[in-house]
Amino acid sequence: MNPIKTFKLFGLDKSQLVTFLTENGVKHEIISNSNDILLKINYDGLSDTFIDRFQKEFLSKFSMYIYAETDISLENQLVKILTVRGAKLSVAESFTGGGLSSRITSVSGASKVFYEGIVAYSPDAKHDRLGVSYQILDTFKPVSSQVASEMCKGLLERGCDIAISTTGIAGPKSDDSDFPVGLCYTGVSSKSKITVFKHKFKGTREDITKSGIEVALFHAIMALRSGSFDV
């Protein structure tokens, strides 16, 4: 048995992971790139009883951050899961400006699962291309959970199985809503369920956009792995 166990985690404070591993006396290697973490645990010389107890405790504590058990990127893992499921994905982007679609289509084989990507940057584009009503846009503003949800619905009506939407304020200034810079909503949807996630990112315009892309990939992976979507 290979004594090295690999995990990919996202959105976790690395210090929490280091503290847990150190307290348990487990040899490990951590490579961190922004919010994306590669963890290698070395079980060499440890008893089966210890490994079993440790793994149960580790998964209980960190499973909501684990998106893969091999060294793989977010976009590769998403394409892999979609391929296994035989599901088609569409993406509607606002503040991420096509970056999410670009990350996904950079993966070899993505053409088998990627249906379309729409950059609906303006309110008019959200209405014309995705069917988001002007009433919703005016009432809740483009950067809102309601608009993220409606963007997903618009994609699903166009022929995909899974939809992802992004809407947010990348800065350096807010829009006429006066919502804070860094506010972001990500929608992930199948035909039976829509979930919208709210985030508040910090940093430059580029930092906020990159964070928005990565959380969208992560939320889509975890939604598909949860088994709650009908694909």
C-alpha cells in the first residue's frame, strides 16, 4: 500500500490544517496556491488502527473543503466529474468576464461536457441573453442572489444539464448600487435545484476576479459530488 495519501482542498485557512496534522504527529507536505491547497500525508510506519482513527477524524473535520483525492486542478476535476456523469455544462458570467469559461475549456476533453459560455456583462445583456427580467434587475440590482439564480435558469432553458453563474463587483469602484467592492454571488444549478453562494473578496480587481472564478469551480464540484443534483 502506498503510504502517501493525497488530497486537494479549497477555501481552508492553512493554519487550521497545519495545527491538526501537527497535533496528531502526522508527517505531511502542504503546497498552497492562494485558496487551493495540495496536501500529502505520509502514513509510513503508522499502525492501521491509528491511520483508521486519524482518517475518520480528518474527514469529519475537513471534508467540506476536499474536492479531490489526487493532485488535480479545480477545472480538471470539474470536467472529470461531468464526463463521468455524461452531463453538459453552461456558464453565464458577469464580473468574471469569460475567465471561468476559459479555465474550463483549457482542459483537454472539455468539449464533451461544455455546452456554452455567455458573458452577460450589462443588465441589458442579462435580460436579452438570459431572460432576467428588468423588474428583478431593478429591484434587487445585478449583483444579487436573485439575479445569479435567474442567470442559471436562463442557461438551463437553452439545453444544458448544469449551469453556473457569476455576478459581482470586481472594483476598483462600486457600481450605482453602492454595494461593496468584492461582493460576489455564484449560482450552481441543475433542472431540479438552484443554490446561490455569497462571498466578499478582498484585493485588487484581478484578485477578486480570480477568486470568483475559483469559488465557482469549487462550488460546482461540491454540488455535483453531494448527490443532490439530478445528473
